[in-house]
Amino acid sequence: MKAVVAHDIWDRGGGGELFNAYVVKTLLENGFDVAIVALARFDVGRFREMFGVDLSNVRIFTLFSRPLPFLGLYQKLGFFIPLSRAVKKLRPDFIFVDRDVYKPVAKLRSKLGFKIFEYIHFPYRWGFERRRDLPGEYVEVLRNYFRDAEDRYGKGLWRYYYKVFLWLYNKVARYNPFESADVVLANSRFTARLVKLLWGGESVVLYPPVLVKDFASEAEAPFDSRDD
């Protein structure tokens, strides 16, 4: 079977990259023919050092030949372009995506016959737009997440930069994941509850992987010296 795993930036070393690395690893170990979608080319050697996943035999589709140092928000809007190219070229059985800007690709499902698995780390954008209707614990998370963005994009010419971005974002971002994807997954019960509050659907909770070796030194510490 063929699978496409789509994530925007692969070599930052964060939780999203670790998660997608292990999605690829698991699929490869189970005999899938895997391709990757990214915004820009990245160092697969460095990726292997960070996550222990060998991508030497994995085809990579990108929008840019190298990362661009400007218009970062707008670059993300083009994520669907290499994803569309990968889908049309490879005719996969399914795609696994953790970004919401894939509306044009979802329209190809019935024509090409693939399934979409969407993984939601946290629905920041849609949650922020509807935050007045949400329980307090979610409002606080969203307020903290968007504080820097509001400080930067809420004044001067940046307001128009962000306003145009949002207009374009709504052109390419799916709205309801339960209408665009065949399977919707969330990274925790906390996130799954928010997904249900926003769209009314039940998502499958799939917890991210943990690199246990990172906690080895703490595990070996004497019990009395540990924090709560």
C-alpha cells in the first residue's frame, strides 16, 4: 500500500516532527511505500540523527528547494501544492496530514479514491475564532498562544499583512475536519474534547510518542531527590 505523510517543516526537532517521524517509521516497518510532503527540502541526514528514522528511500515532495527567510505565514498556505502533486503522481491509498490547509486536496478524494487521516495537535485557529463559546481552560490556552501574534499583527501595516493572510487562509483551509477527512485523530482527550465542542464529531485519540531515553537520568535519580 502507498501512503503520503504530510507535514510542513520536518527538521525543527519539535514534538510535531517527532510524531511524524514515527508515523513514517511505523508505516515503513509495516511494508508501506511511503512518500513525504514538506514545504522545503531538508537535511535527511540530520533528520536521521535527531529521530533515528532513515528517509534515504523515501520520496520527498516540496514546494521550495530550500527554506525561505521571509513571508513565513504565507509560505504555509502553499502546503497543499506539493501535497496535491504527490497525490496525483503516486495515487496513494491514504494520506496522513497534520495541517488544515488541504481543502483543494480533499476535493480530489472521490476522483482518485484515497483516504485522508487528519491528526489534530490542537485546533488553534478555529478555536480562537470561537473562543467566546468555549470553557475557560480552552480560552486561556488560546489567549496565551495568540498573545504574541496579537501584539505583532494588531497594529500598523502588520494588520493588513495578517488580514490578507486570513483571507487566503480561508481559501485553502478545510473548515470541518469530519467533512474533509475520513478519520480524524487528536493528540489527547483534552484536544479531542475541544474538537467535539467545535465540530460535534468524535475523534480518535492517538498519543504522541515519547523518547524514553531523554528521561533516563531522571529515572536513575534517588527517589528522595526527585520533584513532584
